[in-house]
Amino acid sequence: MCTLAPLLLLVVTLPLQAQEPATDSAVPTTQGYAPGAPPADAPQVSARTGMDRSTVVSVTVLPPRSETQLREALSNSDADLRRSEARLSRLSQARSKADAVRPQHRAELREIEAKIRQADKEKRKADKAALESEKKALERQQQWADRIAEIGDAELATAQAACLAALAKQQALDVELQLTQKRAELAGNGRAAEADSGSRVVVRQLERQTLEAQKKQRQLEHQLAETQEDLADKRLDLYRASS
């Protein structure tokens, strides 16, 4: 799972689960309210059905999906999360290695500067000129390395955002699955009115959690899109600078 503590703290505060985003090819992507005809598997509502307003709202804002669909989406989501975690781990390791090299570069630059001062003190003009050229070359290399490091930082930020978004998606699908199971239980049993009323309260709670989780998931996906755009900008800038 996401290994960075700040990520875990953020995810823990998420409302449990939301619906699957539109990227799952195996799952219908139309979710939420859309004007026009209701989903084929949604209950037909008319003035004669006696369906209460809360039920009408529920099937409108949270069209039912089958348990089979949700379990398949959860399986795909789990694979996405594992890939995001693996990428985050690789980039974190690469960042650690790059950070370890930077002090070495700074030490090399300080050493050349010391040699330049010594050559100047001893009036060795040719040596000083050669050392100054070496210093400029090293500084150019360092500037280029810094620009590469900026790409690495942007890639790491994107991987972190992707990990959070994938985890939020998995939580969202999980709570939607709970809702689907509870809806089926409520529709399929013939319990007493009091027990039936208690199940309806649970369904309403799961519906609220699902809608809240949908919103949080979309927020994280929006943040991911912003980091991806920033990474694309930095890559393009670096490419142009190398031309």
C-alpha cells in the first residue's frame, strides 16, 4: 500500500468508498444523475407506484449496479493500486539515490574552487584558467542535473497522487458493494416492519457514504490530473532546452 505516512493520514480521513470512475472499461461509466431516461435496471417510478421520495432520489443519484459488476471493478481497481504503489516505490528509491549524489557534486565544486584560489595565490595563470573552465563545465552539469531532478520530483508527486486516487477508488467501490448487498437484502426479505425500517436506515447511511466518497474520489482524481499536467509541462520544457 502507499508507504508514505502523509498519504496514509490523508486517505484515512476519506469517507469510505465511492463509485468507480469512468476509466473501467468492463463497467458502465454513466453514473450519478443524468437527465433523460433512467437506467434499464432502475425501478420504474410513476405516481401509482407509491414509491417514497427518498427511494426515488436514491435510485436517481445512485443507479444500482450488480454485485458482479462491482466485484470485477474492485479486482481491476486492486490491480491499479498495486501498479501505483510499485511505481511510487521505484520513484522513491530513485529519488533517494539522486539525493545521495548531490553532496558529492557540491564537494567537487568546492574542491575546484579551492584549487582556483591556490592557483591565483601562486600566480599560476594557466592552471587557474584551466580550473575555471573545469568549474564552468561542472556548474553546467549541475544545472542540467537540477533540471532532471525537477522532472523526478514531478514524477514522484504524480505517483503519490495516483496512489491516493487508486486507493480512494478502491474504497469507493467497496462501500458501493456494501450498499448493493444491503439493497438486495432489503428487497428480497419479508421481515417485520421494524426490522425493515432498520435496514432502510443502514441503506440511507451507505448511500450518503457512497456519495461523499464519490466526491472525494473525484477531488483526488482532479489533483492527479493537475500533477500530470505539471509533469508534462516540465518534460516539454526540458526537451526544448535540449534542442
